[in-house]
Amino acid sequence: MDDIQFLQALLKINSSNPPGNENNVTEIFIERCKTKGIPFKMTYLEENRSNFEVTLKGQSEKQLILCGHMDTVLPGEAKWDYGPFSGEIVGERMYGRGASDMKSGLAAMFLALESLVLEGQAPPATITFLATAGEEVDSCGARAFLDGNGERRIDALVIGEPTNEKVVVGHKGALWLEITTYGKTAHGSMPEQGMNAVDHMVHVIKVLDSFKAKWKMEKEPLGSSSLAVTMIEGGIQTNVIPDRCTLRVDIRTVPPQAHDQLINELSKRLIQLAKDNEICRFKIAKVLDRPAILTSPSEDIIQCALAIKNEERSNCSGVSYYTDAAVLNPRSEIPTLIYGPGDEKLAHQPNEWVSISAYRKAIAFYKSLILSYGKKSIDMSSSLRGGVK
């Protein structure tokens, strides 16, 4: 199975999340490892869900993890020109759900490491390829990896998400909140006998609108923070005053914004609304909480990537979406590179595709990255040993 057939095999697996079924992808990796004689580790999570790892021992104490997720979003209701689980090739494009986000990056990282294992090369750092379950929903795979490796040393992290071959040093944070207002039912013809939770939510939306400007912050290269009301639901039926209304808000943050501080500020404003009798009872619940990630371009892993691409540090980019790095590296303490062959604009779209040439270039990029990361420390160590008389 060559590099193209291998990616096609991954795309033919329906690992849409929910429910995930990532173990079907794991089985493809296991079958290949058994054929090539490569040791591997499979971590069972729950029925038909798992993580997969391959580790190649390096020449130094440094530890580099190449990470990607095996799940995808659902194909959606829109008609695809090419089957979402076909892996069909048309010209220089390979189509399928996950082609861009992010089975192409996942396959490229694995094949780069595989080639070094088969060549018998020991890279400067010990390399672990980690394929996770669940990133598209709850990052259950990344959390399981942390639970089983709490004390594990990680010197650098590479996430193979789609970046259109750009060197990305960070991503925005994501805070999803659910706000509920409560009232009292009454007959629709006698609204004064009830308390309208939908009317109360109008006041909440006005508060959120005021925070759009107040919370707006710029941080290069990530861009600006944002706030958007994305869902609202309330009421029982037309002739009943609603006693409950629920709203979802999507907040994207940049450093140094702290999610708990934003929630506290919002809560104080809503408490004041209740004191002013603008709303009755309310509740704020966190639906998703992923911190922003940002790595200095001066870190070795970024410098290695820039050197391979023959680019300056001013070419470093940021992305709006979040990644498993938000779970594996929540305080940005681990230098993290995000780099992949897919185009982020195609993620979650119908007719998702990846350029075959970009995919193949990514394999070469990851291989060069593995061979260059940690080389400085080995060269310095050798120089010191040579200087001792």
C-alpha cells in the first residue's frame, strides 16, 4: 500500500463523530504496523474507540510528539459531488470527509515516522506518533492520553491540523456558554399573569452585544477575539407564555484573556439585571472550554520548521480553530507547532479535498522536522565531550 492508497484507506473509514468509531482507523494503522514489523500501542477508550501510538527512540532525552485526531465531523446534508467516504481522486485532488481535516496530516506524520523506523534511523529526539479519538467533540482521546501519561516529559508538540502548509504557532481559545432564563407560564391571551423568559433573554442578548466591543482584543498572529450568539430556543407552544429560554454563545479568545474572568464578568452583569427586575432567574453553563495556545517563534520546533520551509519568523501564522493542543498543553508551556497539508477553509465543508502534492510534501516536511529537532542539543553535547581532556 503506497502513500496514496494509505490515505485513501483512512478516508474510506467513516469515523464521523458522533459516534466516532475511531478504532476502525486504528485497525488500519495496526495492520500496516504488523505488515512492516513496527511496534505499536493501542489504548482502548470505550466500545470501538481508541488511541494509537508508535514511538521511535532517539539519541537524546528530548521528547517530540506528533499528534493528530482520527475522528471527523459528519458529512452533512448537502450533496457531495464525490462520495464523502470514497477517497476519490480527481486530478490533483483527493476527496473525502477528513481529507483536509485532518486524515492527510495524520497519514503524513505516520508515514514520515514509519520511513525512519524502516531505515533504521535514530532521530535526535525520541518521537511519538499519537492518533487520538474524539477531538471534534470532547477531546476524549487527548484527555485519556494525559490521564495515562501525567508525568511524561514532552519537549515539543506538533499538531497536523490543516494550515495550508503554513507554519502556525498558535490558535485562538474557544469558550462556548449556554445561558438559560426562567419565567412563569401563563395563557398567551393573559401575558401579565406570567413571566416571559424569551423577553428576559432579549435583555441578555443586549448585554452580550455590549461585551462584543468591550471584550474585543487583538493578538498577532492570532487576530482578534470574537463573540457570537449562535443558537436560541424557548417556549412551549404559541398560546403559552414561555417559562424557559436557552441561548448558546460562541466566544473566541486570544491571550491574555482568561475564560473564568469573562464568565465572572458576564455573571455579575446578569445578576444586576435580576436586581433591576429586567430578568428573573438565570443560569450560565460552560459547554466547551479550550484555552488559546501561543508559542514563541524563537522556540526550537518553530525554528526547525521555518528553516525547512526557508521562511522568516515574520511568516508565522495563527488559526481560529482549536486543536487537541488546548488539552495537551493548556498553559502553552510546551512549544507547539501546528502544520498540515490540508486547507483549513475546506474543513467541515462538503466536497472536502486535499492536494496530493501538498500531502506528499507534508510527508517530507515531517521527516525533515523529525531529523532536525533536537539536533542542536546533540551537537552541543558532542562538542562538550570533544573538549574534555
